[in-house]
Amino acid sequence: MLGELSKDEIESLLYHEPVGRIGCTNDGRVYVVPISFAYDGKAVYGHSREGQKIAMMRANPNVCFEVEHVDELNRWRSVILWGQYEELDGEQANWAMALLNERLMPALDTHDTHGAVHAGRLHIEPVVYRITVNEKSGRFETP
């Protein structure tokens, strides 16, 4: 049976799943990539190094985000949301990184509490961002 998730079921999936996928597009090219994320009820938060995903979202901030939980091929739940990409800095970036650390670090063995990536002696600050939710939809399948 296919069906629609309730608002509470949509929120639960967004709060509990640690990995989702961003879909972005620019110049006729679509790019979908998995990210670890945190959700606060209004927005999805993430961080990344500079690269194709960040360049595309800067050029076109209208993005799609998907998260799912799959128990079996015929038993799954999925949420899709549409929103606006926005880069954060200062206190907003610090707050977002704290939210990400709180949400994701229990699942990891080691972490950098400042969110920075270290490559040898090079210190690379991440791009911290949020996707403010404009619309959400959720579906499920059960046998």
C-alpha cells in the first residue's frame, strides 16, 4: 500500500535520519549528493568544503532535499522538501555547527568540534549553510 505521511511522521523522519540528499541544478545540469545534516523544524543545516555542490547552490539557491528510511524494498518512508540555500557566518554558523555536532557526533568515533577540515598542515574552514524549508511532502509504502 502506498500512502502519504502525516505532518508528525514527516517531522519525525527529518529529526531522526542522519543522512539525506540535496538536489541542485544550474546551467541545465542536475546534481544530487548525500549529506549528513541536522534539522530544527524550519531548516536543514549542513556544512561542506568548496566544490560543485556549493558552486551550484550559490548560482541557484532553489534546492530539493530528500531523506528516507528503508526497512525492506516494500516497507519504506520518504520525505522531500523544497527550500532556499543560504550560507551562514558568525554566530549563525557557530550555532549551526553546534547543532550539527550535537546531532551527528554521537554516531562518530572522532570529530573536530570546530567543524574545520585539516589536510596535513592546511586548515580549511567549511561552508556552513541552511536550507530554509518552503514545502514538504512525505510518502510511504507498506505491504
